[in-house]
Amino acid sequence: MKRFLVLIPFVFLFASSPSSNDMGISLETNYRNYRPRQSIKINVKLPQAAYLYILTLQSDGNLNLLYPNEDDQDNMVFNEEIRIPDDTKDYEFLAGDVLGKDTVVAIASRNRIKKLHKAKYWTKPVYKNINPNNMAWLKKLTKKLPPEQWVSADVSIFISKDGVTEITTPSTPKKESKIITPSNLESTTKDIPTEKSKKEFLPQEVMHGFFKLPNSVKTADNKRGYFSIHKDPDLHTYKLKVLPYLSNKNDICDYSIVSFTNPRKVTGTYGTVEVVPGECILKEAGEEQKEFWKKITNFYIQYQYKKSGSLKGNIWLTGKDDKYNQKMVKPEVKDDFKFLE
């Protein structure tokens, strides 16, 4: 199957999928059987934020990268059901001229697969001469990913001279992560630090840190925000509190955490935090800042231990149409902090 650029709009629409408590992925195509150069539409459902990759293993042994591509380079997907390409794109996927069985594979990963972000693979195969019945190439692509931090699904399609229309059924994940799923809780917001002070942990606080603000909403006095994760010791649940601007102590956003994973010092694997849409009470921020935070519905946090033992990581602020990838600054966790309890 090859990717061609054409000026054909699509009109299929899907509703956003509900949040899920586990890392997973589902994949389907519009038909099982295709004629050469027939349009192929790919639908993917992700219950969590992840980098999404779509490849096709052709019957001639070529493994081609379909997504990301030259026209769609931002492949971070946030807890949703999507079509690739969607109806705003001026390209489509066409079945190739090589007759036989192709395998469409979707990979969702908490971490980037660096090889699949190289522009050269937009026009040439990722691998050649692969045995179509051997999936060893998948292990090769994912060997550097942290354990339990990626998942894949695949579906077979058939290209024949006289393709027959046949609706496919969604595939099932080959691998699932082990992610705990807490529910909502109430927590307090006090002792918010200034950026220059070293923050002491509150009794039920397990993680905190600062994060850089997007350039569009920075001010002379506000360049960083603050986040804190609290635990309810009885319910074993967590909540994320965000102070968008350090100088505005009365402006607070609350988010209920729905899934997370634990950062492990010995392996250097990534920890993640996902939340459901929350509420921001902004009293002191300017009108431009208020409008910005009204549009932000979700936080996604990814962090990892450095060799020194300290944490590093990123925070994605996501709205309806925008995604802001911001660096975390001096994140800390308690010594006895365990997300996987």
C-alpha cells in the first residue's frame, strides 16, 4: 500500500471516545478487500494520550510508514477516536499495485520512536525484504521503549484485481500496560511556594513542581506555573492541582487523575499522569490569560528519573484545537512515593 497526495476532501465524522483506564488501541479500515489504488481509510481509537504510528507491511516485504508523514508531522494523539487522514487533509492512502495481503499496524507509545520521525521514511520503506508472516520488525522498532509503555494492533487487508467490499472488525491490542485508575477526591490548596523557594511536601502530597508557560500567555511577572499531586490516604485516589500563575495565588485549576504509572529509578522508565477535564477559577489573571485557560481541558504529564536521581519531564496542555508541550522545572516526588499501590 502506498501513500499518494490528492486533493479529495473526506466527509466521515466520529465522536470522541470516552476515557479508558488502561493503555490500549483499536484499529480498523473501511474495507478488508481493495482494488489497486482504491482509497483506504484508517480509524484508530486511543483511550490515552500517546504518540501514534501507522505502518503497512506489504506482501512484497516492504514496511512503509503512513503516519506521521510530511503532511501530518504532529502524531501526539490525546484520548480520542480519529481518522487518518481526516477531512481537513489534502491527501489519501491508496492501495498499492502489488496484489496480495498487506498488514496495517498501529502503534501507540508513551515515548517517541525516533526512527519513525525521520523525513526520509516519508518516501522510502522503513525496512525492506521482510517476511510478511514475521513480526520481528516490531520488536526491533520498540526495543528501546520502556516496558509496558506501548501497545500495538494490526489488521490484514487484501489487494486483488477485482476487490470485494467487506467491512472489517476492530482488532484487539497485543500488549497492554499496567496502569492503576484512581477516582476523584477532595484536596486542599495551601502553602503554594514561590518559584525561588524549595517546596516542602505537605502531608498527603506526593509530587510537585513548576512548568513553563506557553509564550502566548506569559507575562512579565508570570513565566511559570506550579502543579501538585495529592493523595487521599483512605480512598487511595489522587488529584492534580495547578496554579497557572505563581503571583496569582487565588487562581487555581483542579483536575481529577484517571490513570498513572510509576517512575522507577533502576530502569529509568517513564511515569505518566492523565487527568479528566477540570475546572479553573481565575480571579486575578488578565482577560487574555483567562480566555487561554478556559480552552485548556486536559493535562498529560510524562516524567523520568535522570542518572542523578532527580526527575525530568514534560507537561502537555491540551485544548479543543491546540496542544502545548511545556517542560517541567524541578519536579520532585516523596521518597516513599508509589503510584502502583
